[in-house]
Amino acid sequence: MLRCGVDIVEIERVRRCLENPRFLARCFTEGERALLASRRHPAETAAGIWAAKEAFVKALGTGFRGVGFQDISVLRDRRGKPVLSLSPRAQALAGGGAIDVSISHDRTQAVAFVVML
């Protein structure tokens, strides 16, 4: 069965949240925090990651019940394409099928779309 989820996030809201170390530690994995530290515009990247996590749980159809922010890691492959890395618990909820994610942003908003087969 094809499942999809989409989410849109205001970049400025995420930019303000990034000033809180507890928010960073709770909502972003170690790999994501390293990615953010390497970016010239970390708020845009963080907003895209946030939107991708929200889009993933929408595609699951459960929201964040049974899965947390640390169970979903949004990283980049060698070409820079976003990829989801899931904990065993999140992978089980997703059903083990193929998952694809696309992220885009403009000056004020980031959007992510997740498709699961």
C-alpha cells in the first residue's frame, strides 16, 4: 500500500528554537546535529529535517505514538539527497518497505514529502 505524508514549517520559528540546547538534544539526533553544525544556514536545514520527521509520522498514520524524534534521523547521502535513517522500532512501524523523502524551502518555509511503499 502506498502511504504519503507532507509537512510545512516556518523557518523563523525553528531558528528561535535552535537557541535552546534542550530542544536540539530532544528533537535532533547526533548525526543531524553534526549536519546542522556544518551548514551555513542551519535554520533552513533544521526546518527541513523537522518537516521530514513530521511528514514521516503522517505517512505512518499514527503521529508520534510509538515513535519519537530520536527514532527518525534525516541525513544526506553522498550526493546531498535527504534520506531517512530509522531506529528498529520506527522501521517496524513503517513495515520495512521503501521510503523516499523530498525536502525543499524558500526564504520563509520548508516543506517535506515522504512516500512509503
